[in-house]
Amino acid sequence: MKPAELTYLRVSTKAEALARLAEAGQDARLLAGGQSLVPMLNLRIARPSHLVDIGRLAELNRLGVVDGELYIGALVRHHVLAEHPLLARLVPVLAEAAGHIGHPAIRHRGTLAGSLAHADPSGELMAVAMLLDATVLVESSAADAREVPARELVLGPYETVLEPDEMITWLRVAAPRGGRTGFYEIVRRTGDFAVAGAAVQLPDDDAEPAVAVTFGAGAGYRVASVRPPDGTGTMAETLAELAHPEDGEHGRLRRTAVERAVRAARARGGAEDDG
């Protein structure tokens, strides 16, 4: 199938994109990398009246550190997230997660903001943004820019708090607080959507909690935080149980993903694996 009739608008600046989005109204959609939206258009699951193409906005296709915080532009491609040396040094879990997205062709087209705004419950980047307690910067032409904590962006599968005239412009990550991070996902085949996955952050000392974010088809995103166990179980077991206490296949797979992500984090830090 092919998309339903629509008006295609290519813009050259962020200000123009916001203006066109506001003018078009609630039936407009932004086109960034198109890896999620274009198939939905072709199947006519999405039927916008206007398509605003922001794919060539160089001002949002960059990243860097400002005042000790990492800023990643909305249009930074997945393959850049996976390969950029700055991200590998500051937020290796983000680089690792980006490398798991789809296949190389998808990673060379897909964008950070496209993944976040799509809110697919199997999305790796949203899980890591939640883990890092990142902030999503959002703009519109009708109101002041606002900041949305990544953990508050998603309302449910494929649904966010974004208004129709709003656009994600940046992801801001605070300076790393130490600790070790790990990522693991379970897929049927390489490049498939994750059936279950987890991103975890372990503290360097007992003063900070360990955090796990699980994702995958079935239950959406879940965040669990726990202090180091007191002898009643291992860190992996405690986090896994908090994230998914329920029985069933999805719960079992997500608990497995947490345990293996914890193992990966411990291996990265050179610590002895306690399970």
C-alpha cells in the first residue's frame, strides 16, 4: 500500500518546523528518520493531513557537553549514538543500546527523537533515557520550551505527553555519577524488536541505589530502584523481582534480562559477579 493523500512540507530551520506544525494543526506529523512512521503511512495506520520533514535540520544533528551536561540533538542518528567516542566514554550504556537497534540500514536513518516520540514499548533508547534520568527538551511555537523528565514522557504504548504542536529538540543527560551500567535484550532474531530487555545502573557504594529499567513487548517500561541487598538475595535477584514480580512468560524473560544486565555491569566494572 501507499500513504493516503497528504501535504508534504520540507523545512530548513527549527523555527520554520515549529511554525508549520502549528499551522497544520492536530493532524500533522513530523518526519525525522522515518523508520517507524513511513511503514505506518504505507499501511495507512497513520493518516496525517500534513507531513513536516525535519530530517535536514543540521542544528539538531549534533551533540556535545555544555556546563558539564551532555546534550544530544533530536536528529542524531542511531549509528552515531552507537559509534561516537564521546558517548562511549560518558554514557556507554546508551552507545551499547543504540547498537542493538534493528539493522545497519535502520541505524543509519533512524533518529534519537524519532525513537523517543514513537514510544514503542520495545524501544532501547527510551529505556536508557529513563535509566539515566535524562531530560527531554521540548519546544513549540505557541509556548515556552519545557523540560520533560524521560521517566514522565511515556503515557503508554505509542503514547507520550507531547502536544500536537510540540517537537523534541534535545536530550540532556547530567554528568555521570559513577557506578557501572549494563544492557541486555532478548530477541528472536538479530534485528528484531526486543521481546524483553533491561538497562541497569549499579552504584559504586552503598549510599546510592541500584536502578533497573525493563522494556519489551507486553508490559511497556518499568523502573525499579533498590538499595544493596542485606543478605536476603543478590542485587540481580532483588532488582528483577521488583521490576517484575508477576509470573508468566513475560515476567520470566524480563527477570532474566535484568539478571544478565547486572552481570554485564559487574563485568564492565571488573567486579566479582554475585549473580
